[in-house]
Amino acid sequence: MLILAGLGNPGPKYAGHRHNIGFMAADEIARRHNLSPWRKRFQAEAAEGQIAGLKVLVLKPQTYMNESGKSVAEAARFYKVPLKDVFVLYDELDLKPGKVRVKWGGGNGGHNGIRSIEAHLGKDFARVRLGIGHPGDKEKVLGHVLGDFSKTDGKWLPLLLDAVADHAGDLISGEGNRFMTAVTNAVFPPAPKAPKAPKPAPKAEPHFSTEKPTSDGDGTDESPFAILRKLKD
């Protein structure tokens, strides 16, 4: 069993918040891979099934963000899931909107949900950071994180959620770099390569001989040059 935990805050008033992008990703993964219906387990909403041939438990902790670790740790201990097989999806201010980064272990970057999981479970789980962008002003951070996605975000958000769900198999198989590349290319398609310049056409061959005129066997010269000389004379 592996665990995919998307972080967020429970309840309809938080549903559209940038802070809930982890919940959104979990919903799309469960839908795309036809996992079981959501049910209440481990202080969370949980769905089970298989992705890429691997048995997976997808969690949306209902403890509020600051206590996410209680839910994730409870599930991990019940199934005896090692930390390397715990994947946590959450919002990241310091990534451009639509970008994704995967890393096993590391710091919490001030994210309270990650801090809680570290406290209850340890640090060496996979952190799947989903970029929501920074508002540019420290005073606006709280309102940005706890605010709904804007219409402009609608250009990249569905692409990101679709790509995360489509390539979840790479993620849980330990292919973090392949997952990141695939998601990045889906959200930010690379520019098409410029067509190669056509090869220059070959030089045309001359239409007449440039060889030195020669005489026929009877001593007469019937080459074009000889005929022109006769006419001139």
C-alpha cells in the first residue's frame, strides 16, 4: 500500500482556496483512476484502488491543515507504509503558478500542513509541491493563500490537475523526474522547433561543351567553334 495525501481545509467555504489545491489534486486522481467512493477513515476522506498496478490509498485529511499529520500518520501506521511510500501534495507559494516539484525529505518552507506531518511521522516522505505563485507582497500572502483561485488561474489550473492525475503512476513508481517533466510539458508545452532551412539546389550543368575543339579523322574540324569561324571568314 502507498499513500497519496492531498492537503487542504475541510468544508465548502474553503473548497476554492489556493490552499486547497492538494484536495483538488486528490479528487482528480481518485476520479481519473476510478478509485473507490470516498469514505471517512483515519480522520480523513479516503479512497482506495490501484494506479499503475500499485495499491494506493488517497487521503484528504479532515483535521484542518495545521493538524494534517494526525490523519496521515494514522493511516501510515495502520498499513505499515514506509515514509518513502507516502506522497503529500500541497500548495507552494515560491513556485510559479502551474509548476510542480517533487522531493523526498527536506524542509517544510513554513507550510503548517507539512510541519504537522513531520511532527507526527518524520521527514523522509515525498513532497509534491504545486505552485500557486506569490502575490509579490508579504502583507498579501495570507489573503492570497486563503483566497479563491481567480479567472486567470483557470488557464493553468485544470491543465495542472489533469497532468498530475494522468502521470500519478510515474510519481508513485518513484519516477519523480519523469513525473515533473510530463506535468511541466502538459502545462507549459515547449515551443515547436523551427523548420530546417532547405538544402541549396545543385548548380546547373552547362548546355554546351567547354572542351577544346577537336578535328575529325579526315582532317576537317566540324566542331561548333570551327563552323563559327568558317561563317565569319
